[in-house]
Amino acid sequence: MNRFFPIFLLLLCLTACKSNTPATVAEDEPQLVGPTFDADSAMAYCAAQCDFGPRTMNSEAHEKCGEWIIKKFKELGCDVKTQKADLKAWDGTTLHSTNIIASINAEARERLIICAHWDSRPWADNDPDSTNWHTPVVAANDGASGVAVMLELARIINISDTIGGDTLSTLPGIDFVCFDAEDYGVPQWSNGSDDNSWALGAQHFAQHLGGLKIGSSAEPVTWMGAILLDMVGGQNARFYQEGFSMHYAADLVSAVWQAARQAGYASYFPQEAGGAITDDHKPLNEAGLPAIDIIPYYPDCKQSSFGPTWHTINDDMKHIDKNTLKAVGQTLIQYLYR
């Protein structure tokens, strides 16, 4: 992942990454609705993906992890389909890509997409040690965390329905979409630049959005929007309001950030701008599907405004914080059940 849109590069700060937690905003008394998001379960899903090793395109680890994700969503009660494509990368490599679409309440015609990418960065090209620049990234945060949150959402939503609590009839149809080939963008060491080299799986998905069939009904789907989860497990993460999200889907941003306040996580979701970012939500918005990006912004980090582990060999489970996973997951529960 991903790049700040050039005009926002001036937002990067020149001080070192802070290890202390930023000052928090006073929280309102939580007004929780819906089931409880289990951060320990999400952590386990994150670790399970990392156990395969770096899920780089065309690798054995990538294929095995993809099979595991499909199997797990099916076990959790989702209708699962795949969208396979051979995509051409910036360096001419053919990437054997698989988008995974796991649907809850598949017959509902009003549907919301919750999405994340599941592939790993092939190169730790932002590592402070240049000898690591060609080393694949384990991608615990930049990849596995978003999929982990979606798996846990699928689990607790289906459990809540099964035990007779909150039922699926109160929810829109939900499609958990795992995008592939997101993180094969032009590496820094190549001295090149191409924003279109990122998010190739999402670009393919957006191009075929009109023909996407969900459930058995012949009636067309009404897309309510899309919520992208990118790097949602990092330590000291704060999710500022991303620029393209505000431009294309300001109402959805407002609703999700309001849900964060109601759930007691306002300090994780500041009411401040964080820059515009080339990510999986961008081709969705350009295709006419309002999409927002829940992605961290570290204004005081010299190494990267995406945080100190972004595209480094330190993007591993040691640097995942289950409190961050909890904040994002419970916020989404609040939004869905509200």
C-alpha cells in the first residue's frame, strides 16, 4: 500500500516517531448497540495469516493463505465466491490475482461492502536498513489486520443471528471483499512512480462492479457504500478523515466517525483531515461507489506518516495492538447495528 497524493506530502513531519500514546480526546459515555467485538479472536485471525509467511503475489504462501481465508469465511456462514484475474504489474510481471467475496444475507438487495487487501508487500522498501529493501514483508498490519477484523465481524454477526439475539433482518446485506494485488506498487528503490500500479485487484473489481452477482435474485443490487480497512491493528494508531473519502463519501465518513464516538472510541477517530491516499477505495469511488478508507495517519512520524512499521520488516505480530483492532471492530458493529 499506498501513497499519499502529492499535494499532501507537505503534511509529513520532521520529528522522530513517538513511542508514547498520543493524548486522547475525552470520550462520551458509550452507547453500545449490537454484539461485542472480540479483539482476541481478531488477533488470532491476524496471526494465522502471518503464520503462512509473506503472502506475496504468485507465491505458495499466498495461495495457501487464500485457500484458508475462503475456508474460514465459509465456516463462519458466508456465501463465498472468487474473482480471478491475471493482472499486469508495473514491471511486466503477470500477477495471478484472486479477489475473495464473502457475503452475509446474500439475498438482500441493499448491500454494504467492507473490504481490505490480503496480499503482502514483496519488498520492505521503506525499511531504515537498506539491506532489507528487497525482503518480503510479513504484513501483519498492512494486510492481515483488515482481513482479521472482517473475519471476526462475520463470526459474531452470524453467531448473534444463530443464538436469536440481533438478527440479520436488521442489517443490510454485507459483502466482505478481500482485494488482491494491492501492494505490488512501484518500489521506492526503482526510482519510478505510478499511482496506477497500486490496488490492481480493486481496479479489476471496480471495472466489473456492474456485472457482480450476489445471491440468487435477478434483481439488481443497490450499493450503500464501501468501507475499506487498511492497517487497522497498529500501535498508537489514529484514524484521521482521509481526503478522497471526504470528497466522494463525506456522509459515510460522518456516520462511521459518529459511530466511533457512540462506541467510546472518539480518540481513535479524530475529527481532523489526514491527507488523500491512493488505496483500494479510490477505484471504487471512481466507478461511482461511495467508499471511505479507515487508515492511520501518524503526523509525528519522520519515517512514514503511515507509521514506523509501514513497508518494513517490523510489520509483524509484535507490533499489532489488539486495542486498535477492538476500536475499529466495535466502531463497525456500532455503525452496522445502529
